[in-house]
Amino acid sequence: MLSCRIGLLFALAFVPAVVEAQTEFEPAWDIAGTAGLFAGHTPVADDYGYHDDWFHVAQGGIVAGRHLTRHLKIEFEATGTTRGTQYKQRLLEVPGALYPSVVTSEEATSVRSMAGAVTWQFRDNEWVHPFVQAGVSVDFDRVIARIWDPVDHSNPVFRRARPRVEEVTHRRPRALLGGGAKVYVSERAFVRTDGRFTVGRDRQDIVFRVGFGVDF
């Protein structure tokens, strides 16, 4: 009985101190490493007979944030994906031929991105709080295409040459929207989950991520 009373007195003395420490702690920065699943959607061109609309890859990155107020924050991030493959068949009109020829290609795409966003969190930095964000992403899309062209137009069954390889990197800005939540596992360490959507004229990307980070 005496031990229970001592334990209760200790709890009453210790808990307010912990709560006060958490209340006084107001970190200015946070940083997190993330990993997720990335899906890229490319609109179909009119001259393609067949086109894989989506490619799916893994993404990794680093996100750093700076609190302006208790709820308003700016974030900067750098991310990169593995290489995803899309198959395409384009119809090519050949002079003198009765039917159009089919040009087949295999495109491997990887995406490197630098992004900035304004983030609003709905609760203080304790336990769990959701957030929403909007910003701009600058994407560097590296595409390596292996293309099989028809080489013998006099033969009804076109013979295929060895594929030619074309490599190009496009730099494109895209609008960014996202949302997620931070779940604190200690005073400064947290688990972060979020979903991101980027949109531009040529492609729309979706990524779902999870990461681990710290406040400082």
C-alpha cells in the first residue's frame, strides 16, 4: 500500500514535468527520409495504336521543413525513382504501301525531382497531426527509348533491324498537391506518411510514401 502511494506521488510529480517540457519544445526544423510507390500517367498521343498509359516504380527522397509558425511550414525535398518501362506502337504511313507500318518502342523512364511546398498542419507537434500542402515540383524525366523501325517496305512482312537507342532528359515544372500525417513516437522522432499528386501538360504523377524523421 505504501509503495502504491509512493508511485502515485512520483507520477503526480513526473507527468506535469514531461507535459511542460513537451509544451515548451518548439522545433524550428524537421527532416525525414522517405520511400514510396510512384505511378506516372502519360496521355495517349493520337498517332499511337497502342500505348502503356502508366508506369510504376519505387521512389526515395529527403524532405526538410522549416516552421514559420506553429502550424505554417515551408518544405523542400529531393527525390528520385527507379526506372519504369512503357511499351508503345505507333502507326507510320509509308509512301506506296497499302497499309501503315507499325513502329514499336520500349521506353524506360526515371524521374528526379526538386520541389518546394507550403504546408499547413492542423494540430501542434504532438502525437498525431494531419497536414495539407501545395507547391511546385521541377522534374527531370530521363527517357531511354529502344525503337524498332520497319526496314524492308517491299516485303509484306517487315523484317526488323536491331533497335536504335535514343536517350533524352526533359526538365518540366509541375504543380504539386499533397496531404498526410505525422505520428510522433518520441518527443522529437516521428513517422511521416503522405500522398502526393503532381500535374503538368505532358504527365500526371501520384506517389504514396512513408518515412522516418526528427525535429531539431
